[in-house]
Amino acid sequence: ERGSNFLVKGHFRCKASNEHLALHYTQPQHFQGLPYRHVKMSLNLAPCRNRLSRIPCERQIRVLHYDDSIVVVEKPCNLRSVPGNAYAVSSNQATHTQQTSQQAWIAALESFKNEANFDENNRVDLCVSRLVKSCKVESIPRKIKPFIRYWEKNKYKVVSKGDSILPREETERDAKNVYNRILQRQRPLLNLPEATSREESAYGQLLILFNIEEGDNLFVVHRLDCETSGVMVFAFSFEAASFLCKAWRTPSQVSKRYLARVKRWPLVDKDSTKQGVIDLPLSPSSERPKWKVANLNGKPSTTLWRLRCKGPEGTVLELQPVTGRTHQLRVHLATLGSGIEGDSLYGDNPIKWDPNDLTGQILHLHAETLSFPHPETNDRVEFSSRASWYE
């Protein structure tokens, strides 16, 4: 249809809100001959935020930017970057003795071996049953790649010649289906904590927001500690994720700036120094998940710091990590000063951290700015957000 001022090119479904949209543009001759991917739509994410309405505002991500390749968000404090396990084991799980992965794997295989009643028309269950009855269960590998090789060597014990239910073709797919079926039986035997819901991580909230199935078209590039707030980037394609991960391994291509508030910073309080370099090697501590300074066998860890402001509530420092060790900023500031306010692991007065407390103490560490090359253009882009505790 042609209108007086625009041409309606076609109807589309918005991936974020699942709404039907019409693409309108003026002067359509400018678009003639362009590939579809060059015709951009600017969408408003506001309707999609209804999907996050069940999540407290203090735990909701905020989208700063998104395009075909990336999505940049502001993560609030006390929100996981990616899904994980719940913090406590349920009462039902606590009543069972926990097994190792290998013990649970063997137990899962034995359960198939002893199972008398199963659907013989179910291809996967029939494969598993024949596998465990024709091979020693202790010899069946627990890892996927060795399992596929093992299946290739022993498939003739499982797949009969001329069997209509179990054709010989697509060996690797059969192996993966059988492997996943055994995993499904193994997981309850591990007595692991329950998995977190989508609402409990930035990655999961993006799946909700953009109506994406888990593992499909959303890729993790980097992480922030659960207690740390600030800017994060995720990728919408495997190619974009590979490009960004490669950039993250090259320190000169990615720039990160954090803000942190400390009560005591002797380099400023006594020496009146305004900026400097912290070079303290780090290694894992025996008190997991903590890290410690280890001058002899630690990994090189370097942080640039600069005074942002000093007031009655404490000293605010601007931090730029040159290396990216676990808890690097938190350990460095706790070693040379009082530690970051609200830290539950390091510093003069570590607080007791409750992940379910929305009103309690927060860690005063914020990823203020993130700069990196864009995977489509290779041009440097920069995104910033303001810390809730810094005015």
C-alpha cells in the first residue's frame, strides 16, 4: 500500500515483545537494492519490561543499548551475572548422602541395567538398555567426547543389523541422545542445590526480556561478581561472542573503569597521593572462594587507581584493572586500605551477606564504564552507568 508520506514495506514480529509491527519509512527509493539487514528498525523496549514485572525493581537489569550483535545492560548489585545453583540445599536433598559424579554416573547406568519395564518402542531407552547390558558399566565414559568415541566402537553391540527401530545412520546424534538420557537419570543422584531461576541472573532476565530460549542466540562474554553492579555486555551471535572474547584476551582492546568507596586509603590520607599503580600477585586462598596476595607463586595482578573525591562518607577511588583476576579489586583495596565498603569477604569489617536481603548493606563497587571494539564495525564503543551510591 502507498500512503501520502510513507510506504509500508511489510509486517514483522518483534523478537523482544512478540508484537506485530509494520516497518514504515519515507523516501523508499533510498532503500532500493539494499540487503534486508541494512534496513534497521528502532524499537522501544518499554513494552517488554512487563515481562520483568515480577522481579523487584532493585534486582532488575536496565538495557543501555542493543543491536543485531550485542546487548549492553546495567546489572544491579546482588544479582548473578549468569545462572548457577541456589545458595542452600533443600531439606529433601539434605536427607540424602551426596555422591561423586562418577558414583552417580555408575548408579544411573545400573538403574537402567536393572530396569525391567521400559518402552521397547522408545529408541533412546532401548539404546541405553542394550548398552549397559552388553558392556561393563565401569568402562562407559562419563564425559561427552570419550562417550561418543566409546559409542562408535561399541555401537554394533547396541544396534542390530537390519533393526528398524535403531538404524545405523547418524551415529553421533544417537550417542548424544543416549548420553543426555543417562545424564537425566544421573542428576537427581548428585544431590546438587536447585538451579536458580531465570529472574535471578542478568543472563536469565535477558532471555525473558527478548523471549529467547536458553542456549539460543544469547552468549556470555564476561562476568561481574554477584555483589558488584555496573555495565555488562552480552552477544546475540556466536560470531560476535567469539570476536568479543578474543578482544577480552587482549588487554589493550578492552577498557574497564570502576568506582569504589573505602573508609580508609593511606596513600591519600597520609601521603596525599592522587593516583598510582597497585601491583600485587594473587592466588586462590584455602578459604574458598577467597583470593589472597601471594608474592612468590601468585598470578601477576595490576590495578591503576586515581582519587575521584574524598568526603565525610569515605574516599571514592577510580579503578582500572589491567589484569582481570578474580576479586582483584577487592583484594587489592583490602590489602592497602580498609577494603571496599559493604564487602562480605575482605577488608577491616567484612559484613554478613544475605542474597535475599533487598534493603541491607551493598558492596560499593560499580563498573562505571566499559569500552570495547564493536564486533560488526570494529569501531570502539563506550557505555557508562552511574553508581546508585555515588552522586
